[in-house]
Amino acid sequence: MSVVNISNQTEFSSIINTDKPVLVDFWAAWCGPCKMVAPEIEAVAQAYDGKAVIAKVNIDEQGELAGQYNVMSIPTVLVFKNGQEVTRLVGYRPRKEFSDALDKVL
């Protein structure tokens, strides 16, 4: 499974309210650290194929959604379980931190 690009609030709500853990990367095209995190997120998507949903939200296109989740700096990665935020990682993080966050809710 590849990374899901979320394009609206309805899509976001339906994705985070699935029975699988969901990792969401809030990012922007102009953000240097976001570009560094992107391949880490892709690797996590490959490793957790079928076990978790990996998604991205472009804050320039979905500013309201970023505001709703108090995303103040990017990249911000949120992990959801049953629609509830359980982990928040801000700034560049290595792949292992994303994997560890998902493993805690699997």
C-alpha cells in the first residue's frame, strides 16, 4: 500500500476512524525537514502494509485541518487509534520512531 494523500475533512475523518492504526504526516512542499521525512514515511508505509494506514496532509491545501489538530510546526506526525490521537512527533524523526509509535498501538 502506498501513502494516502488526504484532500478533505471527510476523507480524513473516514481514514482515522478505521480499525487499523493511522499515521498522518502534516507537511508542506516548501518545508526542508518535510522533504527529509518523506522517504522515512514511505518506508514505514511499505513496512506496515496491511497493518496500518499511512497518510499525508498538505497543510497549504488543508490549513483548516492542520488548525483543527493544532499543528503549529511541520513536519508533525500524528498517530491515531480508533479515531483518537495517541502520539505526536514534531520535526524530523528517523523511521524507527514512527515504527515504534505504530507498534505501541498495534
